[in-house]
Amino acid sequence: QLVLTQSPSASASLGASVKLACTLSNGHSRYAIAWHQLQPEKGPRFLMKVNSDGSHTKGDGIPDRFSGSSSGAERYLTISSLQSEDEADYYCQTWDSGIRVFGGGTKLTVL
Amino acid sequence: QVQLVQSGAEVKKPGASVKVSCKASGYTLSSYYMHWVRQAPGQGLEWMGMINPSGGSTSYAQKFQDRVTMTRDTSTSTVYMELSSLRSEDTAVFYCARERDPIAVAGSGEFDYWGQGTLVTVSS
């Protein structure tokens, strides 16, 4: 079964960097994923697609502070130079024929 | 620029149905799959299903298979999601989301544009 696992919460200081993780279930380590940001009172925003080789393709207007990487079954979203508006929920998403799957989301707090 | 604009908030009684619309602009509706995702209060994102606006074919998540219907009107570039037999647990924000790659490419399945969300409240 295709499942994505995320830590429920993360925190980092203003101006620092944070690395969020998304883990693919057994047998799915070569799948690509997408990262989406859900800010309070706003609709979700597509950040990027991250491939198994670590390459990533960002959405329109996504700042360079956001980057993606991979290691095995792990897919990462790194946000550098954290700003207050980065405080949000971050979801990873993947797909297989006929289905789409979300991780449980990580709530990022900017201290 | 691509925009997805959804219909306004709804309040429904248990057992009723709700129909949410998503009007697309800035691209040709029939060229991209459209998906529906919901988020219940305090919960994560949950995929409900998808529609191919070109021919109208659909694929639904097993959880919603018996209660959801997705349709489209290409003349107005609008897709619809109807959920029936509503219960209190269906109170949620519903989003439409476009799949990034054109249908003709049959590429990957990430969503690149989202609607602003529609709050549906189910209460007696």
C-alpha cells in the first residue's frame, strides 16, 4: 500500500533553516513526490516536485529559499532563511495509477 | 494566469447533498485532469477523486465511491463535485486542484494549482 509518513510538527528560528521529511512506504522508494504549503486562511500552494534522484522542479514564483532533495525512500523539503510567513502546514503528495496520496502533514512553527 | 475559483460556503443538513463548483481560467479545461481534495477540521488533506474534463471519465477514492459524483461543463470551464448523504463528519473545506501535466502527456500526478477552498458545514 502506498503511504507517505511525515512528522506531525517541526520548529526552527527566524532566519534559520529547516529540513522536513516525507517517507515513502516499502516498495515505493523510487516514487516522486510533491510538496504543498497550506498557510492559515489560505488555499494550498504547490511548492515543488522532488524526484528519487533528488532533482526537483518548483512551482511558479517559489523562492530560491525552498529546495528539495532525496535519500532512499526519504524526500526532503529544505527552507532556508526562515521567515514568519513560512509558518504553515506542509504536505507531501504522491501518486500511482488512479490514486493520489497525501502524507499526514507537518506543522512548521517559526520561533 | 491559471486560476481556479470555487463557489461559496454552504450549510447543509444531515442526509442532504452539496454541489461545489470550480471555475477554471487561464488554460483549456479539457487538457488537464482536475482533482478534489478535502480537509476536515484539524485533519490533513484527503484525496477524493478526479475527473478527465475532456471525456468526463472519473476515478474516485474508495472511501467516497458510493457518495461522490464529479462532472464538468466545458462550455463554462467548470467542474463540479457533488457529495450526497451528508453527515456531520463531512464538515470540511473542499478544494479543487489541477494536475500539472497535460492529459496528453500522461506524466506524473502532482497538483500545481489549487482553488481557494469551499467550506461545507453539515449541521442539523
